[in-house]
Amino acid sequence: TCLLALRNCRRGSKPWHDLLAYETTKRVIIKDPAIGLMRFFAIFLMFVYLCAYRIYTEMAYLAREPVTSIVQTSIRAPDSLPAASGLPYCTRNGVPPAEPAMSVLECTSGSGPWIAAPSFGGSELFVSTRIKDTVNTSSSNELAVKKFVMGPEYYTVGITFTVQALGFYHTSRSSLYSRSIEDLTTRLVDQQGTEYTNGLTRIGRFDIIRVSTLLHAAGIMSLDEAHEADPEVSKRYDGLVLLLNIDCHMNTEGSVSECQYKVTHMAQSAAETFVVSDVDTSISRHVQERRGIKLVISASGTMGRFDLPTLLLAWISAVAMVEIVSIALDWLLTYFLPFKDVYKMMLYEESPSFHDLRSGGRRGKKAKNAIAELKTHRQAMAGEGPSPPNSPTFVTGADKAMMRPQSGLAPPSLGVSHSGLSYPAAGPPGIGHPGVASPAVYQERPRSPSPMRTPSPGSQLGSQAGHRQRPPPVAIDVDKEM
């Protein structure tokens, strides 16, 4: 556009007309219903992908931020525990049960805080299954006693949490981006996503879940199964790690209204912790090693808010996919489908060889002639130069006004060229609609006799009869076409 404006400025025209010109691409219409149907079908698929999947399902109009969670846990002992005699992993006064489990020890029990020690009520909770008391005296004598904890599966875990999108909340202070457990619907699911209908109970601001239910949701049927890391002992003996993920799903408003608990067992894991008391080394030191179930809780999910650049990015990606489909169709048209040579001729416009222009010679002259013809044709199309030969003469409304017949003037005969008539600059007769006379007055101009000889009337008539008649130019009514 700048080069065109500079060229026209040298010619004396107004350069800002070209600077403000609108540039666009030239498109070729291929009249093939099969190809058009393929393209429209691809556009329809892209529209479904953008509206149904990206906009409705993925909510691509929202800018997203991962949530941050604050988790609080507690544990509570059951109202009553089963008797030690009925547990296959407990001995009674040194007598093993009738059907012993894989690992058998003496059993003990305690309150909720005792079994959860040394947990602090945060996102990690420890449930003891085996304890080992070691007492070191000043005489370096070590006494170690191992015991199982009675019925840790019957204890209940209380979980409460708050999820928040920190950036969105601090900028908007909207409650949509800070949700506590009272604002949410929670459920417990297994590895396949099946919900436990009676596995979770809401009491106040805590969700109450039994330890046995968490184990079952993680795929562990019994703590007396063989441990993966040491098949000689049971999971109750060495302990294990459970990962509890709180997955919160974003709704159409960009907030969360539902979360689900999903438990995963970390394979070949063992959980161990220590409790130390009587640290006065001058007398004795009491160290208690604990094995059990380590529960690690985390929250995941996103929140979002409307963002125009994000929506435009989704729209541009869909448009880019449509363009890729168009490129693929052009590739099929020019290389594989029938009439590929015709398609290629319609899709691509080749220029003269620049190599021939540089080398000169006969081929260079042909290339220059081709460029000159192309330049003349384009100038004529832009109205900047003379019309090419055999091109139609365009008649505008002003021309039609000038071509109205004047009173007192008879129209000349059309289609006959008389040697004694001279045409004005407006053009020969016959321009416009048939039967409409030109506004110019045609006057007969006497011809001077030839100095060589005077033509006879018969020869003059013969020359008029044998004179080649010039076809009138074709007139196209531009206003009517527009």
C-alpha cells in the first residue's frame, strides 16, 4: 500500500487515498458440491468442538487458578471395642487365638489422642496399629515390648477444610473464591469412582469417616494381608501410607460447589513414627516406636472467572483448526482428487519467470511482454489506464444523460461508415441503447478532390460498398449492473 501511494504521488494523484485503502485476500470459488460439503462438514465439527466442548464442557471462557486448602483433622475412639479374644491378631496371656493371623502380638488400647500421637491435627494424621516400647536404663540394659493396638479400624476420622483461590479472592473479595466445607457437598468414592452411600457423615463442620471405610476405598480389604515390601509380616505390623485427595469440581460460575474424597494406597510404603518420654538420660529414657496408617490429605481443583483474552484464545484455536482443514482440502484438490490439474490452475496464479527476465534473450522478451500485458490489464481493471482491446465500453449515468436525443436533430444511420462524415471526440454513433442518438451533431465535411484524378461516381459508390465496416463497441450499463 505504501509503494502504491508513493507511485501515485509521483503521478500527481492523492496519496492518502491509497494509504487508507483496504487490503484483503483474493478467494477462488470452486463450484464442486462434494468439496463444498466436505468443507462445511469440517466447519460444523469445529463449531461443535468450540461451543459444545470448549465453551460448555471445559468452560474455556474462564481464566483459572488452582485452589489452596487448609485442612484440619481429628480422631475419635469408638464407644466400644471388640474383645481381644475375638481378634485374630491378639494373644491373651500368651495364648494365641484359635485362628491366628499372619502376625500375632499382645494387644493394648487407648483414647483417640493417644492412638493418633504424635499427630497435630493438620493435613497429616497418624493412626497407630503397632507400638514398640523401649526403655534404656543407665546400666545400658534395653527392654523392648511390642504390642498391637486393638481395633484401629473402628476409630473414626474427622475432616474439615477450606479451599480458596488466593489471587481471585484478594482482588475481588468475593465469597465465590473462598469456600468452606459448610458451603460444599462432599462424597467419598472408591478407585472406580463409585460413591459410598453410607461411608460419610456430616456432623457440624466435620465429615466423619471410619478408618475401615478409608482402607476399603483404597482397595485394602484387611490389615492382616501380607505387606508388599516384606511378605513375612502383615500391613498391620509394618504400617502403610494412604493419600486422601479432596477433588473439587468447578461450576459454571467459576466457583466450587462439590468435592469428593478419593483414597489411594501408596504401594510398598511403611509408616513409622516415634514418641519419646523420660528424656533424663541420667536415669532412663523411654522411646516408643509406632507403626500404623499415615493419612496424607491434600486438595485439588481450580476456580475461574470470566476473561475475554482466554475466550478469544479458544476462538482463535478453533478458527486455526478450520484453516488447517482448508489447507488439507487444497492439498487433496491439487494432488489426489480427479481433475487435480484443473483445481491447481484455479487455485494458483503463476508469474512470468524472473530467471528469464534476468537472463534476457528471446525468453526474457516474452517474459517482459507478459508482464506488460498483465500490467495493462490490471491498470484497466483499476480504471487507471486505457481499456484493453475488445473490452466492453462502460456507460455511466452521466453518459446516459449526455446521450439523450436533442430536439430538431435526426439520429444518423447506425452501422454505416461514410467517408464524408467526421466523428467528434465523444465517439462513433451507436453508443448506448439501440435507437438512441448521440448528442453530438454530425456535419458533412466536403472532401478535397485528389490532385491525381477525380473519382467517378461509380467508383466512389464501389469504394463505399467495399469499405470494411467497423463493428460498434459493446456498451454495458454499469449503473444497471450495480
